[in-house]
Amino acid sequence: MTDTDVQTQAMRRSELPGRYDRGLLLAALGLAGLGVVMVASSSIPVADQEHIGAMYYLTRHLVFLALGTVLATIAMRTELEWVERYSFLLLLVAFVLLLSVFVPGLGMKINGARRWIHLGISGFQPVEAVKLLLICYLASYLVRHRESVQRKLFGVVKPVLVAGFTVALLLAQPDFGSAALIVATTIGMVWLGGARMRNLVLLGTPLMPALAWAAMTEDYRVKRLTSFLDPWADPFNDGFQLTQALIAIGRGEWFGVGLGGSVQKLFYLPEAHTDFILAVIAEELGLAGIVLVIALFGWLCGRGLMLGTRAVERGLYFQGYVAYGVSLCIALQAMVSIGVNLGVLPTKGLTLPLISSGGSSVMMTCAMVGVLLRVSYELAREEARSAAVERERQETGVWA
């Protein structure tokens, strides 16, 4: 009996199913559960003021969370081999989605920005889906050109160019926050894929002046930078949002004023249920609430990165790189949102994943978690098969 026969027999005999990572699932459920509670707490005053029903935003959040659960379930049951096979097609879909916001009658212009498409009953922000589609393409590229990426400068050029084209479309909307997030995620994935830091620096250096130019050419971005540096210089105008967030965080102290007891959400803090929901968490749950949020994100993204490392070590490169990309994307967005609320980063308009009220972001973050769970399933299945092969070898005495 040959070694190949033993492996084939072991595979046929075992037919072992995979299993989903419980720690990953619990972290995601913890964040989503906290989000439901805090959206309920922070959105009721806003909904009352707009005369649309006290539970409007909570109901809307729950609907999108349910739709996100459906997307996550689909992702959990989809073989990643199929995703890898059609990754280039998925990239084309991403570009079509980004261009669709400029189509008259389909794209929606809100507050001077074209970031949404109209789907009849609701708007959808294509960039939220583009993040996941781009991650899948980059993971496929890193698998197909692994040696070139690790050894040559040219191997790094193509993914950077793809990300650059994506960023250009986002800046045309404009959406500087998502553009910066995609740049950071791309660089992180390519680096974890084995690219030399020297090559990344060589390619990234020319981008710095471009990003600086993009940040300084719009008055509202300049105002965000200046208000971030000294929000108290103009606390009733440009610095109003940040000063109110800082007041909310200060009021929370160690353990907060109690769930539902926030004063700042009562018409003082703009976007209390979306971009600045962490400030409400800090006011009502205190420093303990902030630590809880950071711990849950650390747990979720840390386990995702560990899954990626284990998958790469097992030879499941596509699964590993997808896990890297999704984990980085969620972690970076959470870090930026938390930093904005704490006043250590300029306002970017990014929601807190799984917690902030929102439609597109909630649904696609759920889909990302579903993809991570699928990676854990396929990794566990591969580890079970390897263990079965090893047992067969030991029983038959056949060794490679």
C-alpha cells in the first residue's frame, strides 16, 4: 500500500466535518448584543425629535442585523475554493458597485457626497461590500503570485495599483475615511503575505503626498483636522461634535452614569447612535464599557489573525490571507472609530463595527464574520483530515 493510498483511504473513511470557532462566534455575538442595547439607548431621543417613532432606529437596526445574519449564514456555507476561483469576477463587481453611485437615478447624493445607491426601500453604501470583495481578490492574488510578492518589487505593484484605483473612485465620491481604510488593509495583507517592508515603503512613499493633498484640498477636511487638534478653540462650531463627545466620556468616569442615563445623547451629541456611539457607551458604562468594547474587538480580530496563521501553516493560503484581510479591516475600522470618539484621531465618519446603528455596515460586517467562521470551519476540517491520515499511517506502518 502506497502513502497516497493510505491518505485516500483515510480521507474516505473519516469524512470528518469541520466546526466553527466558538470563541469567534461568541465575540461577534457579544459585540452585536452590546450594539442592540446601545442603539436602543442612544437612538430614542433622536427618533423622538424627528417624530418617526421612538423605536424607529432600533427596529431598523434589528432588521439589518437580521439581514446580516442571513448573509453570514450564506458565507459560512460557501466553499472558499469557489470564492477563490471567481475572485477576479468579484473584483469587477466591486468596481461596478463603486461606479454605480455616479449613475443618475441610481446613485444618491447626501450632504454633497455620492456614496449610496437607491434600492427602493433603503439606500446601500457600496464601499461596505467592496471591502470584502477586494479582500477576496487580494487573497487570491497573494496565493497565485506568492513567490513574486515575497521576492520582487513588481509582485507588490499590482495589488497596490488595484487598491489605488479603488481609492481614486472613493475619493471621487468623496469618501476619504474608507479610502484610508482600504489602503491600510491592503498594505497589511501584502505585508502578511510576505512582502519585504522595503518594497512597501518604496511604493508607499509617493502615496503620502497624494493623500496629504486629498486631505487638504477640501475645506471640510481641513476643518476636521484643525478642530481635532484643538476642539476647544471653537467649541460651538467646528469643535462642537468632538467637545460634546469628550464631555460625555468625562461624565462616565469609571463605571458610568447608568444604562439610559446619558445626558449628551439628548440633542447635545450629534450622531450619537452611529459615529459617536462609543461616547454614549463611555458616559453610561464608563471606562469599564470602553474596556469591554476594546476587549471584544481584540478577541474577535485576534482569533481571526490566529486562524489566518494556522491556515497558512496548513497550506490553506487563500483561507489564511482572507482571514488576515477581514481581521485587519474590522480591527482598523474599530480602532479609527474609537480613536475619533476619544479625540486622538480626526473625524472620519466610520461606524463602530457591529455596534453602531447602520444598514450597509451592519450587514457587510456580519458577512465578514461569516467568512471568518467559514475559514475556521475549513481549517478544522483540514486538521481533522490530517489527524485521520496520521492515525492511518500509524496503524498501517506506512510513512512518507
